[in-house]
Amino acid sequence: MSLQEIPAGPLRQGYTTGACATACTRAALLSLITQEPISEVEITLPLGEKVTFAISSCSFNGEQATCTTVKDAGDDPDVTNGATIGVTVSFNDTLEVKFFRGEGVGIVTLPGLAIGVGEPAINPVPRKMMTDVALFLTHLYKRNKGVNIEVFVVDGVNIARKTLNSRIGILDGISILGTTGIVRPFSASAYIASITQGIDVALANNCREIVINSGGRSENILRKRFDHLAEFAFIQYGNWIGETLEKIRSVPLEKVTMGIMLGKAAKLAQGELDTHSGKSTWDKKFIHGLAKECGYSDEQCAPILELNMARRLTEIFPFTEQEPFFRTLAERCYAVCKPLVPAVDLQILLIDANDTILRF
């Protein structure tokens, strides 16, 4: 989930799975109506921008049509970049637009998401985009019919294993996502959305205690300690501590445990709520001053200023619950976070490079 190195030159935007599915819906429905192959289509994104998509395959007969396109996420490190998104359409006699789950599209199994349990994991905005296309074309071509839309993603089950979908109850495939239709390069919006969705799912399943952590490694450690909690109670905040706490403040959670690696803790203690290396760095002088406050001598504190990584603080101070430095570091992290979630029982756990956990 970490951000990748930013390429040189201007960053190129891409398009969401929802925009791709909408393009395929338009192409497939046009092919079904006209009984002709479609090689490209233009769609209108939610903010009004018109975009042309190349259709990579198109097949049709008198009953249905199927079109695919290859998702281009631009310069965003998206796991679905290059995925083949497809739609099969057919008519129905209900005058309604109905959505169906094809291979590689997930199914919703837990409450708390915008889509109900048992429904294909196709989010509301993509559903509206596809519905608008279907209603427009059936009206334009005077077809007094409803439309069945089946969305599929080639190899979507394997792609989904690289996401956190299963955590929030989306199984056996990916989600068809997008609120603007556009993927902004290196945007944090998708990750932050997964944080808020994860918390919503936990609440919808009557969970009032969650464990927030920076990523897969720290979570694996914490799950062993908090084995009484369900998988959806563990939320990965990545680098977005501030946004995670903002969401927590807005919902009726009772207890939150934050597991944090030393590198992020050193930044958080000085008030940095976005811990990505491109946004903040750990301040050696601040940490040096923290150690001095604990009563350590100049000789003991001097090596801090020579460290290249905060996780190496364990080379200077023993990583134990009795060690004043790490106790003070945890207290500073708590002091930064607690005012942001005043109604929550908050606990801070420090984690070192050897996967040892300290609780204060």
C-alpha cells in the first residue's frame, strides 16, 4: 500500500474501473442495438468531462453483446492498471436497469458499505453512470426495454488478493469504483476511502473496538495479541493518521488501539499526522531533546544526531517498557492523538523492527 517512486516529468491521469465499465456498457449496448462492432466510445464523466475509450474486444448477436477495455490508471500505482474490464448487456421487459456480477467482480458480504449485502460490488456512482448511459441509448433508439448489465474483470479474483477488499467483506473479486471517473496520480483518496469504509464495516457489524496500524506487517503482529477481535476490526492507516482519527471522532467507537512502528512514532510525537516520507521527516533534534528531558546525559544523547533512521533508536535505548525514552515517546504520540478523539479510550503500542510490542 505504500506509494511508489514518482516518475520524472508530468504525471498522467488515468480512469477508474467505473469509467471503464461505463464505456463498455455504452459500447456493448450500441453494438446490441445496431448489430455492428464498436471500436471506441465517448462517455461523459460525473464532472462533465468527455473521454474517449478504446474498445479492445466486441462480440454480439441478437440477444446480447459483450465489450471490453483495458484500464489505464495513468501514472497511479493502481493494482487494477492494465486489467481488462468488460460488460455484457441484454434487454429485459421490466424497463429497469439491473446489475449482475460477472467473473472477477466481488460480492458484498458484510453490512456497512454503500451497496447492500449480496449485491455485486459496483459502487453507486459507477451504477449511476452506467444507468444513465443505458436509459439514454434506449430512449435514443426507441427501445422500450430495460437493460441487464453484467460487469466482469479478467483475473479479478487474483487482482483482489492485492487489495483490502476481503477485510471489508467484498469477496471473490474487485470493486467497481470511482466518484469522478478519474484516477489522480498518486492520490491518497482511494486509500483514505478504504480506511473510512473499513471503520463503517466494523461499526455495522457491532464492533466498538478497533486496532489501527500502519500496514500488513504490524497488523500481523497485533492480530496475535488481539485475537478476540474479528478481521474487520483491524484498520490500516498507512500514512494517513490524521484522516483516520478524524473518521474515528465522527463515529461511536469506544476503544481504539494504535500500533505504530518507531519510524512513524518519531514523526507523530512531533505532531506530524501524515507520516509519508514525501510529507514529513523525523526531526533528530526533537528526538534528541526528548531524550534530554528523560534525564539522559549529553554523551548518551549525542548518537541520536548521527542516526539515519528512527528505528535505530533501539541501538541507543533498550526497547523495554521500563525504558524512560520509549515511555516518553509513546506519551507524546498519545498527547498528539488524544485531543483528536476525546471520547475514545485510546491506547498506543510501540513496535520495533524485531516485531516487539511495548504497551504503556
